[in-house]
Amino acid sequence: MLVIRPSQMHAFQGAAETGLLEAFAERVREFWPHSAQALGPERLRTRIQAAVALARRHGIHARTDVLRVVNAAMALDDDFTPAPRLDWVVPLLENASLHPSDRVARLSSRVLEHLQGVEP
């Protein structure tokens, strides 16, 4: 019988997290090339980590949904640390009456409205 010790599990989780962050960074560099270049590798990684942490704190764990939160951080040019600059981001993510994917969809819609200068 195979037994995985907690220290081994921690190492696997760390490797998976590193791979996830790098995959997100690749997507950001593909779709936000100028922003990614302007931020530089370290600040880009910090922004992605902060967006991932924000998503997870609010129960958003599906990879596509977390990536959409990263996309929102890039679109808003916000590192989300210590908290998002815009006061409407967190309440959208905190709405426990909605499924996490629905919260992220509302965030994406609100980001688009914000960028277009439309008030809800």
C-alpha cells in the first residue's frame, strides 16, 4: 500500500501551485503582453498570486474562474494587495447567495462596464 506522508503532500501541492502560477503567467503574457512586460516578471508573479489568493479567499477554486479573477486584476491594473482599489470588487466576490462561477461572471461584467465607463 502506498502511503504519502504530509511532507510529501506539501511538496506536491507546492509544485502544483508553481505550475498553476506559471500557466497563468503564460496566459497573461499572451493576452496582456504590454502590461506583462511593463510589470516585469516579479511584479507580474505578485499580481497573479494576489489575484489567486483573493479568489480562493472567496471560495473560488475552479481554474477557469480563478483565471478570470487574474484577468480582472490585469484589466483593472490592480495588484489586489492589500485589497482591490475599487470598492465593488470584494462585495461581488463575497456574495454567498451565488455560485462561485456566477460571482466571477458578475465580476467580469462589472469590469467590462467599468472599462467602458458605464455605471451599473
